[in-house]
Amino acid sequence: MKTSYHNHTPFCRHASGSPEEYARAAYEGGYEKFGFSDHTPYPFRKGYLPPTRMRIEELPDYVRTVLSLREEYRGKMQIFLGFETEYYPALWQDLLKIYAGYPIDYLLLGQHGFGMPEGDPGCINSFEKTDDAAKLVLFTDTMIEAIGTGKFSCVAHPDVLNYRGDDDLYREQARRLISAAMAKDLPLEVNMYGLADRRHYPNPLFWKEVSSLGAKVVLGRDAHAVRRVDPIDEYPAAEEFLRRFDLNLTEDLVLISPNG
């Protein structure tokens, strides 16, 4: 079975290629299941307009586009409507109210910021290097709380925090996060984009703990361009990564609607 659930579109303002091109590439690549999971719009306050995600008013167009493609490929390939979503507790209930108006199939937990919502001076960027133990613990606490909502189908790049501090503390917090995901039977994503782009993730320290605990793992393409829908040249490195850490790979997700 060929499946892929972590894929973006130009609605997020930092991806190229049309949704139609993504779907065509998936179909031609032999996919049976393909999910669109663009960066969610969020009801940010104080007029903040995010530069790397769709706006609330663009949500209907995104949904119509994905549902139209679902109909076009019906009987050929299953297409799912999803979002990659941060968990910002202060705005979470407001976001769920927005989701309630749409037939959303699943959410990926992708915590690009934490502490406070984007646009707030207190928001911590997960990509910025830090050796601050308090930030590591807060990131982990936030992820565990998000997992506890029961609204997510997968944890995207769970090692996205660019922590450069104490390794023992990192392993301890990683085990907390992994155990929380296992308690909900949520797969953890090995992010192929991060691997191919030589980012700070996938973090070997994190995946050693995943291997030790035996958590479920899924490969995420994190496609922001059509060529990344089925990146043939990147599969050998991803497969080697999986073998290196003896990871428990699953190809499919149990889809959980946030409206369920």
C-alpha cells in the first residue's frame, strides 16, 4: 500500500505547485491513499496575519478544492481532507468551532511554535536553537497536552524542537512524549523533508528512544513541491534511517476527525 498524509499546497504561502498537480503526481506514483494537510488557519488575535499559512477566509476554497479532487479520483485513489495543526491552548476551542463547519478527516500535530500563539511576543519558534531546559519541558508538556485531546491522527516531526542542551534531559523528555503518543496509539513521523534537507531533525537521540520503547512510526513526505509527493531519490536514505534505528514502521493512519 502506498499512502501519504503530510502534503501542503500554495494555500500555505510557502509551497509550489497546484493541488491538482499534487493529486496527479500521487495517482501516477501508484498511491492508494493521499491526504492534503496544509498548515491550518488559526483565529489569531489582534489582527495578526500569518505569513506561512492560509487565512481563515481562504478555508472554504481549500476545502472545496480538496473535495473536488476527491470526487475526480473516486474509484482510483482515496483523497483525504486534513490539516497540519499546532496546539495553542488559548485558541484551541475557537479553532475547533471553525473546524466544526467542515468534513475534516484528520489532523497532524505539527508544533512549529509554542508557549503562546503566533503573533504574540511570547511565542517560541521551535526551529530556533536553544539550550534552555525550561523551553524543552514546556514544548514536551504542550505536545503531551495536545495528544491528550484525542484530536490528532499522527505526530508530525515530533523532534522539531531545535534543542542543543543536556542530552540526558532531552532523552528523558523524549521518553515522556513518546509514551504519551503510545498511550493514544499515535504514530510518530520520521520527516523525510528534514532528512533530505539535513535539518536538525530527525534527531538521532529522539529516534533511539522511539526504537527502545517500540512506538509506531510513519514516514512523512512533508511535500511542499510536486516533486516531493513521490521523492524516489530520497527513499534509500529514509529506508536506511528506519533500519539504523530498527523502527516499527506503519504505512497507514487511523484517521480521527476533529469533529468526531
